[in-house]
Amino acid sequence: MIKEFLLMDGFGLYVWSAFGFTLFNFVTLYIFTKIQYVKEKNKFIAKFGTLNSERAAFAKSQSINKEILSNISNI
Amino acid sequence: MFKYFEPNKIFSITSKAPKYVLLLFIIVLSIGLTEALILSPEDYKQSHSVRIMYVHVPAAWISLGIFSSITFLSLIGFIFKIRNFFLISKSLAPSGLVFNIVALVTGSIWGKPTWGTWWAWDARITSMLILAMFYIMYIIAWRIYDNNDKVFKATSVITILGIINVPIIKYSVDWWNTLHQPASINILSNSSIHISMLIPLLIMTAAFALFSLLIFLMKYNTELIKIKNKGLDRL
């Protein structure tokens, strides 16, 4: 039964390669996007760490900056 | 009204949403794959090769939908000078291109058992290939221009030229004699597709839409953090 399911009357190669290609693209795009996100976030955290207390306090007063720092573990 | 689209207002939502969208995507995709590969019937003519439709058609629909959205947002952004609309458009483009490529490649795979060829220069397939080129030009434009005004102008021009191709893709199967079959699903009139195939198709479309939303949110957050990084440099 499993063999029948995989072979699909001789169309298995076409069907599985189409689904496989789609899922491969999804996983690649997800990983690539996540790497970019983590890279930018780490850059932000590193830059924020180099600010003196006055500038850090000013930067933290902006809502997005506060969100970025509070959502470090997100995604 | 446009103040609601300010990055400051929406970042708190977009930064938290991806993990929930990812979870929902996995659930809907699992249901969709079960329906598409196991529960849905084979076609009386195409046999099991019809299952390729469940990835090919949603990918093509979403690719067209994303390009139309990018054009609309770029135009509104250009007219009303809303920078955030360009940022949203930029964040939508990668998933649009990937769906376009998936539609082309899965269409080619489907073409071999159905038409006996991997590729034909017919109107529908060629116009989809042209759309992929517009996506590539759009993404490249963001990479080559540093100046915001230049990139906003260039991307708006690319999307306006590209949107001309969208109705050509839609009606190519009616206007020309093509290898590609005419539309089986019509919102305004009766669809020729059976409900047992329509349901998995709609579930897979929902899964693909969720995936593009997930990638959009992650990319949008990345773009906002990039802007904030530049802001920290100026402090």
C-alpha cells in the first residue's frame, strides 16, 4: 500500500518532485530570512551595547528600540 | 488614516506575530498535504499527476496577488509619500519571487506527463516568466540604489510596467490558443472543478498565504531593525 502511494501509478516521481521542490524552497527562504533577521538584531544589540548611558537612555526612549531589546528571543 | 501604518505603531504586533503565524502555517499545511496527497481523488484523465495542481495553482495565485499588492502599495506610497508602504512592498517581494519560481518549476514538472514536454513558449508560461523577471528587477533595484528617492521612483516604475503583465497572465489562456488549460475556478460563475479537489486546493492556498505572511513579517522586522541600526549610528 505504501509502495502504491509512493509510485502513484507511475506519476510518483513528478508529484513528489513538485512537492519536494516547493517545500525545499519554503525551508530555504525561511532559513535565509531568519539568518538575516538574527544578523540585524545582533548588530543592533552590539551597537546598543557600545552607547554611553545618556545615549542608551535616549535610544531606549524610542518605542521600537525598546521592543527590539525586549523581544530578543522572538521568532 | 495613514498614521496607523507608522512603524512605531505596528512593530509591537509584527515582532510578536511570526511564532503564531508559523504554528498556524504548520497546522494548515499538514491538513493541506494530507488532503492533497492522500484524501483527494485522482483525475480520470490525468490520474495522480493532478496532485501537482495543489502546489502549482496556489503558488501562481499568491505570486500574482503579491505583485499586485506591491504595485498598489508602491503607487499609494509614491503619491502620498508614505515610506512605510515601500518597506512593506520590499518585504513582500522575496516570497512573491519564490512563489513565482515554484509556479514555473512545478508547472514544468506537471507539463511533462500531461503535455509531453517540460517547457513550451506559450502565452501563459512566458508571461509568468516575464513576471519573475519583474520580481528580480524589483529586488535588484532595492540593492543597487542607496538613495531613497531614486529607489522609490525606480521600484514604482518597475511595478507599474510589471502590472501590465498581470491581466495578460490572467487572460492569456482566453486570448490565445495555448497548451495551458483555461481557468477551472471562477469567482463570478460556476467553477468546473469538483468540490473534492476544490477543498484541498483552498486549504493549500491558505497554507501558502500564511507562509507568505510569515516571511513578510520576518523580513519587515529585519528592515525596521536595519533602519534602527542606522539610527543608532547617528546618535
